[in-house]
Amino acid sequence: MPVKDYIRERFFPHIWCSGCGHGTVLNVLIRVIERLGLNKSDIVIVSGIGCSSRIAGYLDFHTMHTLHGRALAFATGIKLNRPELNVIVPMGDGDALAIGGNHFIHAARRNIDITAIVMNNRIYGMTGGQYSPLSGYGIFASTAPYSSVDQSFDVAELAAAAGATFVARSTTYHVNEAAQMIQKAILHKGFSVVEIMSQCPTYFGRKNRQGDAVDMLKYMRDTTTPIGSGAKGQNPELIERGVFVNKELPEYCSAYDEVIRHAMEGR
Amino acid sequence: MGGNLKFVQGNEACVEGALYAGLDFFAGYPITPSTEIAELLASRLPKTGAKFIQMEDEIASICALIGASLTGCKVMTATSGPGFSLIQEGLGYAIMAEIPCVIVNVQRGGPSTGIPTRVHQGDVNQARWGTHGDHAIVALTASNHQDVFAMTVEAFNIAETYRTPVVLLFDEVIGHMRERLVLPEHGEIAMVERLKTSVKEGVDYHPYLPREDGRLPMSDFGGVHRYNVTGLYHDMWGFPSDDSDVVDGLLRHLMDKIENQAAHFPKYREFYTEDADCLFISYGSAARSARHVVERRRRLGERFGLLELQTLWPFPHDIVKEKTAGARYIVVVEMNTGQICQSVRLAVSRPERVFLANRIDGVLITPTDIQRVIRLIYGKGF
């Protein structure tokens, strides 16, 4: 199917700034869903609040634009009651990991079969460029005019520690790789997290003198490397891309079906 | 009959009511004094193939409920004061997105952590105005276990009829006290099932286009109609809009469906209201003490009466106005600093005849406490 068959043209043009990486993620997501041949009515997109979260409304699936940080909790209620649906949760970094940090770790811990896509542009875009938990030390933002003294953390490490059974990272520069990661995540049975490093030229780029969108894409190309590459050995500062975790553990909905079976048998 | 007779806590009566109503999904977080509801449902729900989940907090609980409701489930959570505060965010979403759900608040003393194991009725106005923005809400309460059961069933019916969250405001005494409960037979109480859209696959379905009667037929997530749900002001497709006509129309719809329609059917009980010289207005466990005083006074030939409110919100102005018309004194009996008393004063003519008999120390108000107020009103000899 052509891409336009997956979107709600009625609701375009989208709200994203020119050069924003979120449109790339939308494109990648649609192509993965097409490649997998998923039925549009079998997909639920649940998003929170922020630039990234508007992705839900543009897609012609069952879509839910929820509360800031809470998307995974809404998604849990949907998935547990309709386990046959593919539930995908696109989130921003602030949405997923500041206000939604607790929901994020507990969704990971439960290993419920939901795919979380963290579109990490290291800034709050919709409210005008405040620092996020992933901005990191020394970053300029509208709420860090003298540069941020907050440390960031690594989404992939957090997700792995919290119990996610599939964890991967890519960037909006590496679109084919990003597509592979999202595809694997959707096919994975269990809680999957894909961090897609994304560019916000309007706020992050401008405030941190990273140039325009193309410059920022090149920056992501030059500061990342595949997991286990030789380059990482020579330059430990490089951010690794690829699949960090891919393991099997009891999936939450299936495990609860066992609870129902035990309860019905009176045990 | 024997098999249907139980001796239970109020929290268990609520569980029985929810199961009778067809509860499919419960999400909650442990909190005193509501925890028994979660514990009992963790055991009971999977026996019928329904589902229970303990979430990471009450914020997540209400969100999970809303998601589950969209898949077609009848849903409920149960909490108490601090948890009810956390629920306000999701409650507003359920109001805006018009998602049927039932939220039980077994009230304890507040503010803050307050007094977890003791009774208060301090969340009455929080139920009305706890979530931000202009909105309408339905809140029900009960003073005995048979009514806890009935109001729980009613809450599900109202939630489904009006596509709205419904708050059940019980209190610690009702939640933990044990008394008899007779379970009605299946079919004895009429149930409202969700109104599903008749729009066929391939035809444009408008999830937020009310029918002529104001109702909005739903389509389950996972069904043939794919639509958007949002907490933003939205058009008939559920897509965000800041068009002033859309914003105005939606807010009026959200208010009207409760204030003009649901308000037509307030639930209440009345005892000797027709000729009452002194009319008590009370609810929840406080109403038990008020009724005790009324019965005793009537035995002495004195014209006391009780209007026991079961619908607290939308506030039953008309009923209160009508029932208080002939009373010389109106005494609101409640366990807070006068939350319903305030609404009563607004509803009645000559509000100077409205008095408050309350107790706010975490102890159930007693008939003696109420008698003291009567003595103040009527003078010595009472």
C-alpha cells in the first residue's frame, strides 16, 4: 500500500517544524507496518503529550492521544484486554522518561507486549525548548540559559535494567537501520523499547549551535557507531546503535491467561 | 434466598455490585481503607475470565481503566483520598474523551496522608471540582450495604448511558463495617449495556457526534472503525481542534449531558419528610446516626425527618428545595466542615434556617452529637 493509505490526510499538514526528525520516524513506522503486512484495524497507537505524540492522530489506526507521560499506562489497559492487537507507543524523551519515567520502568518490568518508540531529541519542543532528562550536562535550553547541570541517563540501559526484553537504538540518519529495529521490536513478544535519536533543529540545534537539520543528521552519523564496532574502542565517547537486549521472558498477557486458568480451576 | 444472603464489609458489597454489573477489568493501587476491594477482585475477576492488574500508582490505574474501557470493557478502580488526588488527572481525561468508568473513593481523613484508618467525608467537593477545568461529574454514595451494592450497579449504568466517569463516594465506616447484604438475582436489577454504533464498516463513523438524544454510540478499539481519542478539545472525528465553535459546543455538551440529563434522576431516600419541622439532610455513614435520631424523636411524637442523599453530584437542588419547603429547621449532618451544607444553603429558600451538625475528628458522628446541635437550635428541654 502507498504511504498515504496509512495516514489521515484530512488532518494534514502536520504540526512539526521543517527539519524535525519526527516525520522521519512516522515514515519509518509506516514502512515497517506495510512491510509486515499488518492490518490497519489490528494496530493501536497510544501516545502522550508533546511534538512526538502528535504522530498518533496522523495515522489511520486506532489512535489515542493521552496524558503527558501516561501513554504506557493507557496502552497497558488496552493490551491486557485485547492482546491480539499490536500496541505501539511513540513517545518523546521528556514524555517517556521525566513525567512518564515511572510508567516506563513498570511497563518494562511487567514485560507486557507493547512496543515503545522513544523519539529522543533531548529537548521539550512543544513548550519551546526546555531541557529534558536526556539533554545532559552542559546543554543549553530555554530553562538552562547558563547551560544544564543535570546529568542525563541512557534510555537503553534504563530499559534493560527495568526488564525490557528487547532494547535497541538507532537514529533518524540511519533510516533503514531504524526500520529494522522497529520491525524487530514489533515482532518481539514482550516489552520492546527502540530509542530513535531525532533532531530538533528549531530548539536543540539552535540553542546548542548544532546547525540546521542536515548538520544535526551528520552529527548523529559521526557520533554514533554500531554495537561492538572497532570505532568504539578508539573513541569511547561514541554512542552505540543496534540491539542491546533480545531475550525471552514470560509475557504479561500470556502470564495472566495462566492466572485465569488457575482461578477457573479453583486453585 | 439463603444462598443470596451474605454478611459482609461495605467494600465487599461494592465488589459484589461491580461483579453483578459485569465488571470486566479492575486496575488499582493498594490504599487504606479501600484495599479490600482490590484484594477481593484480584481473586474474583480471573474466575470469570475477567482481569485485574495492580498498577504502579493511581495515575496509572485510571489510565489503564480508560484504555480498557475503549476496548469495550466495563471498568472500575478503587482508592482513597491521596489516591483520589492522583486520579484527578485521568478523571479529567475520561470526562473530556467521554469514557465510561467507575471510580470508588472510600473516604478517609485528609488533607494529605491525613488519617488513613478513620472516617471522614472530606472529599465531597474534591469529587465535584478536583480535576481542573470546567466540567460536570456524577458522584453517588450510600449509607448501608444493600445501597452500596445498588449504587455500584447504578454507577455502571450511568457511566454507560452518559459515557462518563462516575465517582462512588463511600467512607471508611461503610467500607469496613459488616452487615447483611442480600444479593439480587441475575436480571433483578436492569443493566445498561454499552451503546455500540450501528455504522457499518467502510462508512465514516463519527465517535463524537451525539445522536439526537445526546448519546454517543461507541466503537471498540480493535473493531472496524479506526478513530482518534484525545484529551484536547476535539471535533466529531476526535481530532484536536481549537475552533471556537468546536470548543464551545463540546464544553456545553459535556456539561449538559450531566447537568440536564443525568440530573433528572437523583437517587435519595426519605424518612418522615412530609411534615418534618426539623429536616436532616445527610449521606453515607453519617446518615445512619441522623436516622437514629429521627426515629427516636418520632417515637416521642416530634416532627423530625431525614432526606438521605445518594446522588451528591450533580447536586439535587430541586429535590432539596422541594423536600425542605415546609421545614422550620434544616440540619445537614456530615463529617466535614460543611461541604454539602454549602450546597444545601444555595438550594433552599431562607438559608438562615440551615445548620450544620458535623464531626471532623475521625470518629463517626453519633446521635448524641446531633442531639447537641438540636438542643442549640430548639433550646433547653431537647
